[in-house]
Amino acid sequence: MYDSCVGLGYHCESTHQIRRITGNDRAHFFDWLDLEFESVVETIAGDFAHVLRPGMVEPFGDGHCALDRGSDIRFFHDFRPSSGATLTAPDIERQLAGVRAKFQALADRWRTLAGSSARVLYVHHDAFDELAAADLRRLRLTLATAHPGHRFDLLWLRRTPPSDAAGLGPGIRWGTVAALPGRWQGDDAAWDAAFQGVRFAGPRPRTTANDRSDSV
């Protein structure tokens, strides 16, 4: 039985599906971000200190997102173009303080949850089947080292079954969620199946909204 479910990337599909399945749209640090596995590990290990530092954020992908060079996290939804459809460096500079404040609040929320008695299920969506069991063991060790006494498990979701599942160790489980071409939200039925048997404290109302509103 889990008190909370927190996504650890890879991108927007996992955030949408976790919120749909749990019925809880309360924002967490890695929601709606586009980031590699190493960015997740390094951000947790560094207690979020290297994210969104002044002078380290720049337009990326022809101005369709902002890239934080300090963490290699891509922000598609937090910086807005002042005109047109693409971000500029002045846009980022003007908005950086506000975005930093949001993510500092989310980092505080993370620390509060990890320091509480709550039992948390962390979900990492390995959307391109890039990881191995050793990577998930390293992620679990990173979380346990950063937050001693924290009660949590990891759910590793891939497109196909891992060949080394036997090496995952305690507190880590895996599942599969096949991609659904043309739908960034992913396959609802596949995600439901991956969460079959997972129990959360309190009611789990289903939600259907696809917006990205985040109340910090």
C-alpha cells in the first residue's frame, strides 16, 4: 500500500498516466520534464542544487524548449515565448527567477515527502529501453543515500521486458507499457495493466483531463 506515486521521467507520457491512474494531480519535481536517466540520478544526488542556475539555461531545439546545461533537463512547458512560437535568450532571462522559484518549491515538497513516514512508489519510464537492472539498483541506492529511512519502492516501466530482471534486487519491480503511435499520452490500457495490483491509500478517482496545470 502506497501513500504517494511520484514520476521520475522520462517525459510527459509518464506524468499524464500517473495522474490519470492515481487521480492525483499534485505536482512533483520531475513532472512534464524531458530528461535522461542520468539527469534524474544526478539531480537527486545533488539535492537539486544544479538545476536552473543563472547563466546555464538557453534556448534549445530551434527555440521549442529551454535546455538547462547544469542538469541537461529540457523544459518544454515552463518558459513562454514573448512573441511567435520560439523562445529567445531574453525570454528565458526574464522568466528564470519565477521558474526557479517554482522548482525550488517542488524540491522542498520532494524533501518533505521523502522525510515523512509516507511510503512512496517512484516510477521511471524507460521509454526507449535504454537501461539495465544495474541502473535501477543505482537509482534505488541514490534515493536511499539521499534520504535515509525513506520508505519507497521503484517501478521500472519499459516498452519490452528486460533481459536481466532477475538482477533487480528488492524494492524494484518492472512492467511494460507499449508505445501508442500518434498519442503522446501513451496507451491507457497498457498503463492500467502495469499498475495492476498496485494499491494506494485512499480513493483513486479516475481523471481524463490532459492539461499540464501544476499547482505548486
